[in-house]
Amino acid sequence: MVFSSTIFLFQVLPLTLLAYLLAGRSVRNLVLLVASLIFYAWGENIFVLLMLFSITANYVFGLLIDRARKDGKSGKSALIGALAANLGLLGFFKYANFIVENLNGILAWLQLEPVIFPEIHLPIGISFFTFQAMSYVIDVYRGDARVQKNPVNIALYISLFPQLIAGPIVRYHDISSQITRRATGIDDFSYGVRRFIIGLGKKVLVANVLGETADYIFSLPPDRVPVGLAWVGAVSYTLQIYYDFSGYSDMAIGLGRMFGFRFLENFNYPYISRSIREFWRRWHISLSSWFRDYLYISLGGNRKGPSRTYLNLVIVFFLCGLWHGASWTFIVWGLYHGLFLVLERTVPVKFLLERLPRPLQHIYTMMVVIIGWVIFRAETFAHALGYLRAMVDFSTPPLYNSQIFLHLNNEFYLVLAIGIIFSAPVYTQIEKRVRGRLPAAPSLSGKLAGGIGSVTGICFFLFVFLYAIANIMRGSYNPFLYFRF
């Protein structure tokens, strides 16, 4: 079940909100837990048992770590057991098929019999809830958070449906106090509704429109794609994945606020970055900060000299690519970003980049990012290379067919322009200027302007919501990008 579906919007969410608001404070966590398990089981059926196993295992390991520390021991053995259980679970369900596929490729080259292995189903969101579970046991081990002895609370933390299947990854020490003590006021609820609608609009009205065109262009044989069309496809996917991913994060943050949770931001206008280092401070912040705090720093970070820093970055981004999916394209994409992060730390590149005019810094960053997204989007590495070749091959003749004109229509160009404009903080700048022009002291004109602004805002959010619903109801293109994650 996804947020941009009618069953969630008109049945699951209203019923969950009603049950939550009617329930007493002592049972609200239980209500949310039951709703979260139903939400996950709706799409994954029996695999909800896998999540329950993860919850039980991490709850027990947390208690073992806490008991060991009280007995004067480090609790390291219990931590290792917890990490092995979590990574083993993730490794089996996410990477077993990939390992067998590559092993059979080697066996075929050696003219040996292939390994017969049943296809393993990839449970939705396993990468997200596994990283959250590891955050809990690591935080308890480090003393950054107290052990959670209430099984309902730890189960809610791992399975909380607003951010269960597409993030953001919520770390335990950031939310532990909110699990036991939180309140939802009218302002919080109102903010949550507005944030959810913004995310829904991003997903349905922008990402889906651009994604349909990107999917068509990427489905064409690369040697038939002219250079202009190749760039349209690459830019469309670049914007699609941003608006899709940030839209889901907005919806998750909005849903969380409706239930009294305050999740940290996950995106901060990454496409205005002027370096790849800055890009990763703005893109999927919850994942990059997770890798930084739990892996990069543990490996030594930048404390052991340049060579070790470069190696640590390569390791982290190799694993970052692998986290996104069991495919060589994801691995290459991760190493590709790791390479540029290393290069930007070297003296010559750092010297040159810092002295480039800001527009050129931005162009450099976006070129690196767009090329990376082509690798990320392609089904195979060979397809990625072919597509990248098409982006610089000016000899390919133009392609004319009915599908091209069906996808490159007025709606697409309008949404493309909107996507480019609002990938920068245009809205926040307009909001600041409007607020700055309002009179500081209360006056009739100030109250009138405020009233008009409120009505305009309500009309805007109502329009976005109804237009998004209309698109969903008519069965428009509405993919879920995170099946592979």
C-alpha cells in the first residue's frame, strides 16, 4: 500500500486517525502499531512475520546489551549478534538472487552446471526498517539512548507506517522521547496536513508526469535515441526521482506530525548544490547521516590521514550504492559518487573548484549528478553506457513516432518547467518576502492581508489535493520507485 492510492487516502488514513484520536493516551502507541502492521501486511502478506522477527530480535538484543553494560561488560558480543542478525536478514532477502545470478554467470563461463536456487522475494522497505533497527541497538550500545523495555514501543519505532517503506530513516536517539511522550495540537495537525498535500502534489502531479516520459525514453534502444531526446530523458528522470523521493518524505513528515512525531528533514534542495560534497549534505539526509555516524566515523572518518579518508569514502559509497539495490548499476553509481567525493578532497581539484564562478560550480555538480542518475536508472551497465553515448552522439538522426508526440506534450513541458523552477527554494523566498511586507503591528490592513493570505493558502492546498486525487482516480501512471530498495 502506498500513500498515493485511494485506499490509503480514503480508508486507511481516516480510520487510523479516528482510532488514534479516540483512543486514550495509554493505548495510542498500540493503535499506531496495529495500524502499521496492517499497512505493511496489506502489500506484503506473510512477510509481515519477517518484520515481527526483526522487532523481536532487536528488542532482545537491546535488553542483552543493557544487561551486559549493567554487569560491567561492554555488551559488544550482543551488539555483534544484533548486527549479524540484521545484516544477515537484509543480505539474504535483498542480495541472495544477485549473488546466485553472478555466480551462475561465472559457472557458465567455466562451463559448469548452474546453481539452482529459488527466487527470493524482496520485502518492501526492508532496507529502511533494518537500518532503523540497527540504529536502535547501536544507540543503546553507545549509551546515546536508554534501552526500551516496552515491546510495543520498540515495535512501533521499527514499524511506524509513515516512514516505513520509503523513509526517512529515523534514528532511535532522535525519536525515543517522542515514542513515550508526545502531543498533537491543532497547529501541528494543520502543518501535517499541508505538508502531506505538498508531498502528494510533488509525487502525483510532478514526478509521475516526468517519470512517464523518462520511462518511455529509457525503454528505447540507446542507439536510436537522438542527443536532444536523450538529455530530455536524463533531465526528466533527474527531476522525477527528486520529486518522487522528496514527495514521499514530505508525506511521511506530514503524517508523522499528525500523530505527534517530528521527523527530521530528508531533503534540502539538493539541486542547488555547488559540489558533490554539498549535494550529499542535501540529498537523502537521513541515509547519508546514517552512513556518516554509524559507518564512516567508525571506520576512522578523516582522522587517520588522507589515504585512509579516501578509502573510507569509497567503502561507504560502495555500500551506499549496494544499499539502494542488488545490481551492478547501483554499485557503480555508489562508487562513481565516492570517486568524486575523493577528488573534491584532493588539493588540485579543491583549489580549482573553489575558484570557479558559482554558475560553473553548479553546472559541474549537476552534470555529475545527471550522469550518475543515468547509471542509477539503467537496467544494466551496458544500457547505461549506451545511453550516455547517446547523450553526446550528435550523429543519431531524429526520432519521429506517435509515442514521442504523446509524451512530449504541453503538459510535460509545463511540468518540466515547474520542476526545474521549484527544485530551487523559490517558494520559501516568495513566502519570506510576502511575510516581510506585512505590517508588524496588528492593523486592519494587516488583518485583511492575513485573512486573504489564509484563504488563498487553503484554496491552493485544496486545489493541489483535488487535482492529485483526480489524477489518481483516472488511473494515471503512478509507480512506486522503492520496490527495488
